Amino acid sequence: MADLLVDDPYSLTEATRVPLADGAAVDRTLDAARAAARSWARSPVDERVALCLRAVDAMEAAREAIATDITHMMGKPLRQARNEVGGMAKRARYLAGIAAEALADTVLDETGHEAPRRERRIVREPHGVVFDLPAWNYPLLTAVNVVVPAVLAGNAVVLKHSPRSPLCGEHFARAFTEAGAPPGLVQALHCDHPTSERIAGDHRIDHVTFTGSVYGGHRIYAAAAAHRFVEVGLELGGKDAAYVAADADLAQAVDGIVDGACYNAGQSCCAVERVYVHRSVYDRFVEAALVQMRAYVLGDPMAEGTTLGPMAQPTQPAFIQAQVRQAVAAGARVLCGGGPTSVEGKGRFFEPTLLVDVVQALDVLRVETFGPVLPVVAVDSDEEALRLINHSDLGLTASVWTRDRERAARLARELEVGTVYMNQCDSLDPALPWTGVKDSGKGSTLSALGFLHLTRPKAYSFRL
């Protein structure tokens, strides 16, 4: 049986090694999940809620160990990794709090008091076994979006985490076991990409969710649909834009947008990857953003003073550098950063990079960067900003920075994205659905609507 080796993006030494499942291990996992799903579907919602809350408590009790694993596997600064444990718990508790109402039957009015009377209702039934493939960049948050509501809805979960962050899958499975979950209800599985695709198409899987690249989404979607018609939820890439209007609070906009571009080293599907600034405030925005970009501290992600960690994936610094070089060759200027670097000979870092004089046709404004790069473009009107923001194959989020609520609302109606922010960015509210349009994916997680994709409707039509 082969092993999966994960390196530490800072020390470049081995961070962890886990065995990959062979065919027999996959069969045992899927069979156990099916058995658990059958019994768990009959459990009352309050029992499911109690189990999930105990599992969250168990993960919070292991916060330091989990955060340390995240930092060593993908380079997130330890403080941010600790925050992710807290964010995971907050989302899980919110979803547990709304589960009873979100999963309740919809009872329609009776057809009348004269015979024959009818009872009509819509119930939500669990799919059965959910195959969840979360991403490494937010390894707890991308997992909790599915694992907890799936269990709350009455499903079993097979959690195949990213090969960059496999231990996070084990942390979820362990927490549910400690919480008293039935055997097979939440299981971690480590396997290669071809095996993942085979599992997605396996008859023992009833629903598939994937968070990752557009390419990966195509592969999983095709694999799931090759022989059957199961639902697939996809949360894919983003090329998220910000628009700074002429009336924006500039200090607030600079602070939020730079953080939105560089938090987690820019490795976020909803990171700000392009900003359109009204020409009347463009120079001031660039000047202030430059100061903030230069203030990041690169270094050991285990050190409290580090504010920007290394790149998780070995190929990413060269990929980002190619985007920057293409932009410079076309006339763009690099005001800070611009290339891969190391700190005292360690780590695969990319410098926080501010680009100006960028034209729309360049990859840095069209293709997901997934790094701490902020290209800034001057525009002359709201309409020009809207046109340029929508000129994208991706549509996850966009942010509008303005003091005028009506301007934000008018633009929100026309923006081709799943979430529109006003005076904030790069954040999720568990009460709101997380969804994308275009190549950013299909389906939604979080909020009451997130339960709809983890259940199927059944109609009851009773003649009384």
C-alpha cells in the first residue's frame, strides 16, 4: 500500500505521511457508511444536533493540535490556523441551531373541509452517503460546510480531504467518534485522484461535494455522472473583484481589500484578485495600498509575528511569477514584490505584489492567481467597473466600496456573482448561502438553503 507524503511549505521537510487506501479499504469504508446511513436516517433531529455539538466540542478541545497540523501541512500562520478552528465551530453551531426548522416538513393547507379531504406535505429525506472532497486552503471551513449539515440532515459522510491536508479529515472523523457517533457515520479516507473519481461514480455514494479547482470540478462531475445521476455540489475557483467608488471610505477600502488579497497568502477562492478604483481616488488608493502591502511579515508560520506564510503547493510560486511577468511584458508596473522568495533560506514564499497599469486581457486579471497579488485598474464610472468585473468566466463574490447603499444595491443587481459585499470582502456568513455562478460552481452550502442540497424532497399526498 502506497503512502501519501506531505511536505512542510516552510521547512520543506516531511510534515506527515499517511497510507493510501487500497480497493479493500475503500470497500470497507463505503459499506460501513451505507450501514450507518440506513440507521442514522431514522434518528430524530435533536439527536443529530446533540451529536454534532459534542463533535464540535471535541475539535475545540484539540484546537492547538489541529492548528499546528494545519500550519505544518499548508503553511497558514499559526494564529490564523487557530482562528480557523474557532470559525469552524461558529459555523457548525449556527447550522445545528437552525437544523430543526430547516429540515421540518412543509405542511400545505388542506384542500377543503368537504370530503374528500387531503393532507399535503413536503418532507426532506437524507440522500444516504455523502462523499465530500474539501480543499486544503481552509481545510476546516471547506469541510465543515458539508460534514456537519450532512450529518444533521441524516446522512453518513465519507470525507476524502485534500492530499495537502489529509490530517484534517482524520480530525473530523476522530471528533465524531469521540462524540459517540455510530460506526461508519463520519469516516476519513485517503486515496489518490483516480480512486476519488471511481468513488464518486460508485453505486454506494448518493451525493458528491467537491471544493477545489475548476479542472478538478470537471473531473469529479464527469466521474459522478458517467453511469448514474446523483447530485454533485461544486465550489470552485474565483477571480473576485472589488470596486472602489469615488465616495468610498478610502482607509476602510484599502485596509479591507489588501487584507482580502493577502490573507492566507492569497490562497482563497474568494480572495480579492483584482480591484477597480475610480480615477478620482486611484492615486490615493495605490499609495495607501503600497504602504500596507509592504508591512507584511514573511517568516516561520509557527512564529507569532508572521503575518504572511509560504505557498502550500510547490508549483504555485512559478505559476504566479509567470502571470506577473506576462503583465510586466505588456506594460504593467510592479510597485512592490513581484517574485518568489525565501526567508533565511527557508520556505516557498511569494512576495506581496502590487501591480498597476494592468490591462484586462492579461492572465492576472482573468485567470485565478491564488497568491498575494493585487492588480489595480483605474475606471471612470460605475458602469465601466461593472462591465470589467462581469468580464470573467468565474463568479463567486464581488465587493463594492461606497458610502451610498443605493449604488451598492444597483450594482448588486447586475453583478454576475454568488455573493455581493458592501464595504467588506473575503468573508462568509453562515446565515447566507455560499454559492457561485458561471465556472465558480453549482449548488450552495451554509444557511437553511444548504440543507436543501443535502436532502431530497418527497411529497406526501394523503386522501383522508
